Amino acid sequence: MRVPHDDGPPPPPRPPKGRKRPGERAAEAGASDMSQEPGRAALSPTVAGGEAGESLSLRPQSLAEYVGQAALKRKLEVFVRAARGRDEPLDHTLLHGPPGLGKTTMAHILAHELGVRLHLTSGPAIEHKGVLAGHLTALGPRDVLFIDEIHRLAPTVEESLYSAMEDGRIDLPVGEGTRARTIGFELAPFTLIGATTRTALLSGPLRDRFQIIEAIEFYGDDELAAIVCRTASILGVPVSGAAALEIGRRSRGTPRIANRLIRRVRDFAQVRGARSIELADATAALLELGIDSEGLDMLDRRLLTMIVENFRGGPVGVEALGASLGEPRDTLESVVEPFLLQRGFLLRTSRGRVATMKAARHLGLELPPGWQGALDL
């Protein structure tokens, strides 16, 4: 029985099928007038629901559609085919790597390739054993449970997960005091896919219970260009190969950023009245977004400039950098530094962070004599 709430006035009645509310008719009329106005851009979104709908449609559905990570795809394809041949669930899998590289997307793909349902949750959302038990008991045979940021599970929840992964059961306490007892729940055979950006924070006992442990690496510029072309095609936006490569080159090795940038470049091109995205359109839009020729954004340049000018090139501790920049340590370590380290703009030493000669040349900064970064030629 549904209990009424007094949270406010009732929602407006739905219009009959085939009819629209006045506001919707006005919005459509305005859009129609805008499309007929001379000089307007030819580019327009083609996916219903705005960018929320677009983000869902951009996710590849199979390993064949997934761009990049060739070695990882070959291994996972073997594991999936073997599991399906035995009519068994895929072994428990741990995916690790920086944010935005496609760990959640890979979980969707694995569930699709296995022909089973995917259940999504995250470490912070599983607050106690009861929540975990609710997720586990809802799984059907061979279903996939995906836990994002699995290193953030509470210790008591993690301990309950051990028996679920190894023995296919979970034990829950019932009652209190002298009447307390434990009831075991048998679980359907399932696959746990865990994702983490901080492998070092994952406890040893939990990590050892995964039979498949794979890293997702940063993407190359050509792979990101292919992702940009695929995304632009889905969005209905023509893009040249040179423009796609330029966007991919400045995407920090991360598909999530590449997809975000192609949307923003599309906006600039649309407002300028362009019928397709060319190299000049992409370059101008990325300049407006504050992303330079090496893919560094404003925070990257602030960090490197701070090391060179305020700390004489380094070394400097991450806590001092965070305080100087007004950014938390986690942001610097997990968001900013991985790309700068990969591209050779930053060194991480036992004494702290050191900006490299490449960083100084890119920023056009002069360096003091005897600077340690000069060793990195």
C-alpha cells in the first residue's frame, strides 16, 4: 500500500498521447526557427536526451568495438570464451589503472560478452554487511557484480566478501546478545569485477582472491584519435583525421577526456557556423579551453611553474605543493601527476617532485645553475 506524502503540490497531469505541453511546443518552435535562420551552424546533436543520453550511447558494447588495450583484449577474450565453453562464471577479476581509462566500460563489455546481467555498485556505497548481502543475493547464476573503487570497502564488509568469493556463501549475524546467531546464505555462482585507481590501498587478502588481475594503461595518440572519430560519428559531427589526432594528442592519454573534448570542440565549431570540425577549429577550441599543444591544462602549468619558480626546480614534497596550489594531495597524486610523469614533465624522487628540463623548455622558464632537473635530458 502506498502511503501519501505531503511534500508539495501534486505533479501536473500528463498530456494525452501525441500531445505536448505548451512549453515543449514553444521550445520546438524556437528550435525550428533557429534551424531556419540563415548563417546558423549545421552541426547539431543527434542523440535524444542531451549529453546524458550521449554518454550512455558512447560506451562500446563488445570487445570488437573497444578501441585500444589490444593485449588486454586478447587475454580477456580467451578468458571469456573459456568460461562460456565450460558454462561457468568468469573468474573474479580486478581491473586497476588511473581514472577515465575504461574500467567500468570493460565491466559492461565482459557482462555483455558473457551474456549475463551486470550489477553496479561502489565501495563507499556498501556501508555494512547487509548492503553487501543484498547485492550478492540478487545475483543470478553467472551474473557479474561490479564494485568500483573497491579499495574503499569497510574492513568488516571486505571480510564478508572473502567467503562469498571463495565459498559462494555469506554469513550474517541475526539477533543480539545471548540470542545472537549466524545464518549462512548460499549464493549463485557469480563473477566479481573490482576496479581501483589505488592498487596500493587494496588489502593483500582481498587482492589475492582475484584470479585475474589486469592493468588498463594510458592510451596512445592514435588510439585516442580513433576514439574521437568514433564518438564524433555517434554524435553526428563530421571531423577530419587531423582534427581527431590533435584532440587525441591533447587528451592526456584518457578516453574520458577525449570524449569530453570532442563535445566541447563541437560546441565551438557549431557556434562558429562550421559544417565539420577541421584542424583549425579543433586548435582554436582547445586554446579557448586552456589546453596547450602538449595537452597540459591550467593546473598542470601552475604546478610545474610553482616547482620551477618557487622551489628552484625541486625537489619539493607533495604536501608543500598542495598547500601552495590550494589543491588536495589526492588530486595531485591521482589526477595531475600520472600524465606529467608519463610525458616526462615531472620526476618523482624519494626527496620529492622535480620538474624536468622538458617542462622548463615547454613553459619557457629559466632555471638556476646546478638544478637537479637538468640531469633529465
